[in-house]
Amino acid sequence: MQEDSRATTANNFPMSFLDKFRTQWDKDKPNIEAVDKAFVYLRIILFCGGMGWLLFSDISQTTFDHVSAVFAYFAVYSVFLYTWLFISPHKKKVVYGAALIFDLLYASLLVRVTGGFVSPFFNSFYLITALYSFYYGLIPGVIIAAVAALFSFISCRSESYDLHWTNFIVKGAFLFLLAVPLGMLSQKFKKDKQKIENLNKDLEGYIEELRSIQGKLIEVEKLSAIGRLTADIAHEIRNPLTSIGGFARRLTKKLSPGSKEKDYADTVISEVDRLERILRSVLTFSREAKNKMKLQEINGIVEDSVRSFIEVCKDQSISLDLMLEPSLPQVLIDREQVREAINNLISNAIDAMPKGGILKVRTFMNELYNVSYVAVEVTDNGSGIPKEKLDMIFEPFYTTKEIGRGTGLGLSICKKIIDEHNGLITVESQADKGTTFTLFFPYQSEEESVKVKCWEFTRCGVEKAEGAAQFRCAAYPDYGRICWAIAGTFCGKKVSGAIAQKLGDCKKCEFYRRVVVRKDL
């Protein structure tokens, strides 16, 4: 049994070692660079070439023994270094630093035992200086050249009395002449490599952003198709529903109060009214954007909205706090659409305070992403919205209200309206403290409002991307209405160009090329 156990252990040992080796190799492989392979190949070539020279050269037995010992030293420390590097790949710089010292010692010993200054291997100092200067860079390369010059002098010190000092100066000068240009070349190579890596990262980001925009465009097209279908269905339902409601109202006038028939008719009228409200919401959400944009003050719209809820607030013991900034500039908006968005927010705030509370509505100027906005804020002190539901509240048909009390389209309609105005809608909520919704409408002067939108010219789709209002063209200070485009770069958050061109030169814009020329977006 013991013999079987030993045999099994002996058989398992190489398999276990190979498994560990493969695991470590798979771990190290991604970190292997071209320079690492070059160092390995050079060592193999040098060792094979040295052995060939040793076998075929006409040297004494003593020299043969000395050179053999030096080559053995080279083989041993090379195996040691690459074993160390294999086990600890994160210490590559340290390993190559140790390799430099070992290589200089090896070159010194080899030169010393093969003739000193006239040794055929004296050029190994130049090779070492060149390789490590290129690897480490300019300043380390100069230091390496100085150390190599010192080692070369030590390896030839027995002959130094027979040679003129200028010979050593020339040899050393060539070491520095190698180190300086190769070090400079190395630094430029590393900078260019870093630039390429950064460009690749940016390119990946651009591609991902384009995919996101493309996905959003597809989603918008799908929603548009669904919206048209929904609108057709809603219209078909609305016509008979209007007839049902009309007949029920006529019947209720002829029925005696308190009768079951009268109660049934009242129920029909109530449910028809509810269905009509739902249909109005569906039609509003699914309609095509045909806004009548005009420059106008937003305070008047807010006052109209608040006025229509005064009686409801009194009935529910809700105190109203209205704060309007008197010096707000005019903004380019559709009055009816903006009023509907504000009405939806106020209605939701009132529903969030069934036992009474404080409703705050205010207007103010704000700046986000270096863009000026006119803002409308609606705040309640109700129960708040759970944190895990905040990401879903703008989804169509999603509601936190009881069944029958909401369609789940109010906030979706708000989001749709604010997107059509190239604005932002934000929400902040805390449990048992309340919720604040803020509508941001981008401000631009009357002169700027007539300028062409860049995305209408390039048709890049950026205005439909998620978070589009956070994008900004670096060539013009106000988002949404620009007459300039960045030449040769992407618009949006990824703008990195510094040269702006007029729209007539938009053929230099990458989005323009993709949409109009290549047609691959």
C-alpha cells in the first residue's frame, strides 16, 4: 500500500507542478511586452553565439576554462532572473535593474578573461548600454552609460598603463553617444504609446456612446410607432365612450334621486370621466411633438397653474407657499405644454399629502454645466419616494399610487415635455420628509434663439441621447442653440477639439461624416 501511495504521489507531482505553471503563465501572459521577448531572444542568441565562439576559436586551455565559467555564470543568473520575473511579474523594474548589474559584471568578466581592451567582447558594453537606455529612458540611460564606462575601465585596468587615456575617453564617449539618442527615442516612444492608449480608450468611449445613441434612436422609433398605434386605439375608444357618457348624463336627469338606477347611472358617469382622463393622458403621452415655442415669461404660467389648485389645497388643509423670482428672463417654451408639466407636478405633490402639509412652488435662475437655466421647483413634505423607486418614476405607466388613482403617465409626460424643450428634470426625495421636483428650461437670448441647432443640421441624434441636456458644445456657451461645431471631433461630453468652424464647414465633423457621407450611424 505504501509503495502504491508513493507511486501515486510521484505521478501527481509533475501534474501538480504543470498545473501551477500553466496557471502562473496564464496570469503573466497579458503583462508580457515586446521588449520582454526581445531581452529573452537576445540572451539566447548571445549564449549560443558565445558557445559557438568558445568551440571554434583558437584559445588556450586556461582561457577556455575561464570563458566557460563566465558563460556558466551567465546561464545561471539568466535562469534565476527569469524565474524571479515569472513568479513576481509586478516587480519587473526591479528584476531588470538586477539584470543590468549582473550583465555588467558578466561583460566585465568576459572582457577581462578574453584580452581586456582588445577583447572581441568589448562591444558587449555598447549593447548593454543601448538596450537598457532604450528600456529606462534618457536620464537613467546616461547613468547606465557612466556605470558601463566604469565597468569597462575596471575590466581593462591591467592594460591601462600601456594605453593612452584618450582611447578610454573615446570608448566612453561612444557609450554616451548611444545612451542619449536611444534614451530620447525611448521617451518619445513611451509618450506616443501612452497617447495611442489614451486615444484607444477615448475611441472605445466614443463607440460605446454611439451605440448608446443608436439604441436610444431605435427605442425612440419603437416608442413613436407604439405611440401612433396607442393614439389610434385611444381615438377609437374615445368616440363610443363619449356617447356612453352622454347617454348616462341624460338618463340620470330622468331617474328619481335615491333609486338604484340613479346610483348606477352616476357610477357609469364617474367611470366614464375616469376613463376619459386616462385617454387624455395616453393621447398626450403618445402625441407627436408639435410645440409652439415662443419667448415668454414663466412666472405667469406658474401663477396660472397654482391658481387652479387653490381650492383643492384648502380642502386638504395644504398651505401654499409661492416664491417667484421677479427678474427672470424670458425663455423659449410652449405655454400649454409647460403648464401641463407644472400641473402634473403640483397634482402629484397634493396627492402625496392626504393629511395636509406645505406645498412650495418657486422659480429661480440656476447654472448647470456652464449653461444658464430658468428653473421651476415644486416641493411637498409628504411621505417621500423610496430610494429604490426613484429610477423608475419616469417610466410610462409606473405609479406608486393605489389602483384607480393614477395612470402612471403624469411624470412620463413631464419628462417628455421637458425633453422636447431640451431641458432637465430632477428629483430629490427623503423618506418622511418630502420630495422636490425641479424643471430646468435652458435660457438663450432672443438673438440666439433664431440660430440653427447643430443636431438639426448634422442629424447626429445627440438630442435624443440619455442626459442630452448635460452635453455642451465647447465652441458656444449656451447648450441647445449653436451656430458653431467643433472641427473633426465629437460633440457632447466628449468634445476635445479646440478649433471651431462655422456650420458650412461641418463636413469636418465626424458625426456629419457618419450620418451624411458614410451613412453608418
